[in-house]
Amino acid sequence: MSTAPSLSESLPFWEFESSPFPHAILWDGSLSTGLELLPLDIECFDESRINQLTMGLRAFANSLPEGMTSQFLVKVESDVEEALVAHTGLVTTENTFLKRLDQKRAESLLEQVKDGTLFRPRLLFFLKTEGAERPGALSFSNAKKFSSEFEKGFEGRLQSLSQALETARATLSSMGFVTGDCSKADLIEILYEHLNPRRSDSVTPPQIAKRETDLDDISPRAQLVFGDLILDQEDFILDGLKTRVITLKTLPEMTFAGMMSGFLALPFKYELLFSFKIPEQGKEIKSLEQKRRMAHSLSNSSSNRVSDLESESRLSQTTDLIREIIETGQRIFQAELVIILRDVANHEGERRLNLHSKEVLSRFKTLSGSEGTQETVGGWKTFKSDLPLAPMSMVRAKRMKTNNLVDFFPLYGAATGDEKPVCLIKTRLGTLYSLNPYSARLNNFNSLVTGSSGSGKSFANNFLMLQQIARGTRVFVIDIGGSYKKMTEVLDGQYFEINLTGLYRINPFELRDPSQPPSGERLKGLVSIIEQMVVDQGEKLTRFERVQLEAALTTVFENSRDMGTPKSPVLSDLAKHCLEDTEESLRRIGKLLFPWIGSTPYGRLLDGHGKIEADRTIVSFDLKGLSQYPDLQSVMILILTNFILEQVESDRTTPKRVLLDEAWELLKSTAASNFMEYAARTFRKTGSGITFITQGVEEIIASGMGPAILNNTAAKLIMLQKGDTKVLRDALKLNTQELRLIQSLEQRKGVFSEGFLMEGESRQVIRIQPSPMEYWISTSDARDNQFLDKLRAEGLSLEAALIRASDLAPFGVSSMKGVAA
């Protein structure tokens, strides 16, 4: 009775080794190894930069050793667990609501994984040597000789593989690719996932046992395979998943640099293998010469006249090809492009597989008219012969010269961002982007957010701040409009709606410890605040008056400390001291302080005991109520900025983030402008950052602070722009590709808002796509906030109202059933 060979016996893997570097030994004696690459985002590259990259890739391809087979593997999968674990592991908050919100965000991302809208691309590069030379005849003496020769050749192949890998790593790194090592466990995991696609979703890879001398031991390749293989006339089923293989059939009429960038942006899971080999070039040139002679003989009759136009054309093409290869130093390669699609083996799975296949085949046509073909009977053979780490033979090989080959390299994709995922954001391509606003690779930790009215600037900052606060950042907001009120209140922060209603009282003289004297810097700051109160616009106190005022403040603080119970003085204490002084200049200051003390409108706000609590995770100040009181606004900005500076500089272990929303209004204040410039230039030294939010960069440029802000904001987020973008292009030095992406930004109410993120040297189109709870905290839509107020009027707390609203209308009132958008 005949027995069909098992699936594992048809695999070419013999052993996996970790020394002297991780590698696999294949059945023919060849060796293979690999490294992992981060895909390169070339969406913002201009033509010259793409051409420069292409020249580097051509040099890389030509530098690979003859006879060695190379392979790129692109795995678009939905495994985002590693990023989520790292993200949630950074949480330090003790706030129960914020912890639950963070958990909801993680659940929302996992839901997107299940829905097939969130992906994680992986890019790997493998190298395989030639196999060992086989004995001519199967005899005992020949076998012994083969064993001896194999052992000698093994060390040589191992050394060649190591050198080729290090050369490839260095060359790719020099072109901007981030490379990482593949351990033995990584190599095993890649193959395990490839051969067990369903099992690998829930079961981790096995620990491959070391092969013993007993030949009956289970082989490493047998330990890798857990599923069955079912062959069909069209597709095959592997580990319970229907698997379809699509290959490149017809080469494009022409290739161009970066053409695979758009091809790779498929909105579903797939695997792509691009394998290529450098055959012996002498034989390839001889083969071309032979074809040329054949074409020449067919194209000419005995009388030397053209008799076959097709042969004449072939002769011309072959002659031009030989000339080009000789003149440009290009090589001839054998290459194969394979795409693998999988889905569950049922009717619905087959329907999705057919849709995905049509999409892939249509993408082939976008490559200058190339054609792909869906493998049927040959699907398993193609799959088996081009496994990761083991491209043993190329069933659908095509000959290409260097310049065309590198245009097929599948090296491109969305950037993944920072290693430390303080914030997680989706990209336009459906991948996750890790953002660390305090990354060491940034020149500073400041940012600029700009966009037209209604583009989602404040929404985006609420979304990002919620993640940062959960991970230990303290936030101070100076706002005009109340966009951060809900976030401040629900996180038990301190919210000041600065106006003359008497609801709040802020004592500019408040000390954290009244038994201790104020610092010299605090005294200097108070002198500036008093000066702003008592001088006319554009005037200043004389040096003598400033000295007198500082001495008076020192005395007032001493008197308060000498009381039975030390307490902070108030503004009227200073006014009283000045009026009682013998110096005329101080008595004048005391009189000028009258509008700022007692029961006057300004006095009810500033003269009395009331403090900004320094231990809150977020403190927000809404200055909208001060727009008609410019003198009070200037004083309040000085008080607030002095408080913020004291917090930032007194504790450098905790990162701080200062948000200046509608910064263009604040730029009208000299005090605010001075603070912005100082913060932009010096906050990095304290481990903190400032964020400027404005509708247009022209407002910043017009203020005269353009260079200071633009040159000291390492991160810039450009939201949807309306109107002419020329000023933006000139101010941020955008190239045509970057400007095109900004002009393509989208916004869908209740779904997402796109932004163009410039972070250091990185450029990326991101999508602010919140969970339902994040949406309700961040929304400034009037209908949404009216609905929230209605829930609170029923007796619900803000937290309970947010939870209720996110259940009833996950993404706003317009998303409720029966409510018109």
C-alpha cells in the first residue's frame, strides 16, 4: 500500500542554527538568513530624492554576489498586540476614568483589527547561498567524499552568507532604511505563521527541539507543520484557510522609481514574495548573443532584404539591450513576484477572496500595463518552491536588468513612528503610527498645529492630550473658547473661565509654602505684574521705581510670614503698604492699584485668597471673557505664564505640555509674545514642550515671531486647509509632493479628521479616529454639547453623561438613528 508523503517532508528545511549568526540549513546544503526592515515612506519624496534612492538601490542590487538568491517578504497582518502592550504599559495615571478610557481605546483598535481596517506591515529581506555539489553516483565511497566536501564547503558558504548580509545591511542603512536582526526564534516564527496561518493567530510557535543523532527523532521541519494540506483544481487549503496564489505574468512596458508604493497599499491582509537571483552573467550574455544571431538570421533573406518585421524588431531590441548592459554595467537577474491571499474555507471567505483577487489583478495593470495571473493547478507548486527563507526554484521567473528589477522592490509603506508609543494614531493607509512628543531624536518638544476653522485642531489636541496625560504628562491650557473644558473637568483638573462674574479668585501672591520667602525669580515676576497694572500702555516703571517696588513686596511677604499663622499676602496688602510709605513714587503706585483691589470688578478677581492648584494633572484657563478688557488680559497672561514657568522649571522629572489655543489672539499681547518666544527657545532644557494652535501660519509670520516659532517647533500638524496654500508652502518649505498631500486631506464628520504630521525628518498623513468616549470629550459641535447638557440636566454627572452619550450616539448626535445628519 502506497503512502502519500507528509506535508513536512516536502519542505526544504533541515536545521535552524543560532551560531555564529541565526541561519537555516536547507536540504540541498544551501544556507539562508535574513534581517527585518522598516518600510520606507516615500509619499513625500520629491523627484530628486526618489531618483537618489533608486540609484542607491541599483548599486545595492549590483553588489549582491553571483549565484546568491535574495528575497523580500512583505507581510501585511493585523498583529498590533506588541504596540498596544507597549502603549498600555506606559500608563501611570491613577484616575479611574482615564484608565477606563485608555482601555476603551485599546478595545476600539482591536475592533478595527477584527473589521479588517487596521494593519501592521512587516518587511523582511532574506539571502540564500547556492547548494552543495551533489555526488555523481550513489556509492559509499562517493557519499564519504561528499560528506567531506560538504563540510569544507559549509564553512565557506557560511562566511559568504555572513559577509553578504552585513554588506546588505550597511548599504540599506545608508539609504535610510532601519534594519533589525532576525533571531533564530524570529526565523522559526516567520515560517510557522506562513505554514500555519490559522493556528498562529492563537497559538505561539513551538520550541524547535535540537536534532539528535537518532534518525528516528522528529525533524525540525516536522515540528513546524500542524495543519493539513488539501489540493484542489483552483486553490488549495492549508491549515483550514483557502489559499490563493497570484503571480506576475507579463512584465510592464516600462518601470519607474517607487512604482510599488501604490501597489502595496492594498486594504486587506496579504503576503508578497519577491525573489531574485543573479545567474552567471557570462552565460546570460552568451544567451542574449545567441538570440541576437537567431533574430538576425530570421530578419534577413539571402539578398539581405528584410523579410520578417517581427524578427527585425526583435533583433533591434536585443542589440539595444546588449549595448545598454555593457555600457551601463547593469546585470541580468531572474525574478519572481508572488502574492498570497488567504481566507476561511467557506462561501463568504471565497467571496472575499474573489474580491481581493480582482483588486490585486487590477493593481498589476497600474504598473504600466503589466499582467498578473491567478494560479490554479500550479498554485501549490509555486507556493512550495518560493517559501520564506527558501526560494528553491522560481516557477514563474522573469528576466530583468538591474534598472527594472529595483523598481519592483517592495520596500515602501507607511512609517511606524517612534519606538516608545506615548500616543497611537492611525495613518491614511490603515496602519498604526507611534508618536512620542518627547523623543530624543527631536531637536525640541514644541509643536505647531494649524488648520482652517472647523478642521479639527482642538479635537486633535484633546485626542492627543488624553493619551499623554494618562502617561504622566501635566498639561496647562490657555484657551479662548472653552474647547478643553470637558476634558479638564472629567479628569478632575482645575478650570478657570476668567471673567468678571466673581466665580473665581486668583491671588497672584499665592505661595505654595507661605512660611518660606518667594524666590528671586518670583519677585521679579511680581514686579512685572504690578508694573502692567499701574502704567499706561507702552510705558514702563523707572529702574528706581522697580527697586522700590521689589523692596515693598519683600516687606509685605515678611509681614505675612511673621503672623501667628503664616499666609500668603494679597494685592490690597501691597496697596496699603505703598500708601503708608514715605516715598511719593510708592504712594503713587498704591493709588494706581485702586482699580485692582477690594470690591472693584478687577479686585473681585485678583484681590483675595484663591490659588491655582499646582498638583492637578491639567489646569485650563479660558480667556474669552477678557477680550474686551485688554489691560486685565495683559495682567492675567503675565500671572498665568509666570505660574506655568514656575511649574515647568521647578520639576524637570515630569514632562509638561503647554497648549496655546487660538494663539493668534494672544500674539497681540506683548507679555504673551515674550512668553511664547521664551518657551519655544528654552522648554527643551526642562523636558517640556509648548503647542501653538492657530488658524493660519500667516498670523504667526505677521506677528514678527515667525522665525522663533517656526524654527523651534520640531513637530507640525497641518489640518484641512481652505484657500491659497502658498503662504503655508513658503513658510514650512514644503515640496510639491507634501503640498499635494496637504491639499488631499479629508474630514468625515463623526469618523475621522486627517492631518499632515511633520515630526523631525518624518512626514506622514495621520487620521484622528477617536473611540466613542474620546469623541464626546473632544467634540465642540453645538448639537453634541446641547445633547450632553440635556443629559446633565437630568441629574447625571459629566462622567456619567459622557458614558451615556457614547452609548446612545457613539459618534455624535448625527449618528443617532432617526436623526438627520
